[in-house]
Amino acid sequence: MEESGEGRVAGEAPRSSDPALDDALKTSVMLYVREEGRHARELARLLRAMDEPIIRKYMSEQLFEHSRRN
């Protein structure tokens, strides 16, 4: 339930040379990605506490990943 690229994306955002990303936006991206990762970890803890399964992959996620890479 955790975004596998969370650390990578949060770490790369501040170092990006993309001219569309000023310092404030780089910081915003980094903070947003970290916060979403925190939400995923909290949800996973809640599901474990309720003895519910954690779904690791969704078909929509797989389709998105495939389209992003092609």
C-alpha cells in the first residue's frame, strides 16, 4: 500500500532542472509525495490492525504504469 517511488520522487524533486519547477513548487512536490506516503502507511497499519488484507496491485495501477512507460 506504499508508493514504491515515494523516496525517489521526493528526493529528485528538489534537484530537478525542469524550468517549470521553481523552488516553491519543488518543495511542494516533495512535501505532497511524502504526505501521500504517510497516508498509505497509516492506512496499511489500520488494515493490519483490523486483520484485513492489503491489496498490493490494482488493475488500474498496472494499466497506468504500462501507459506511462510506453
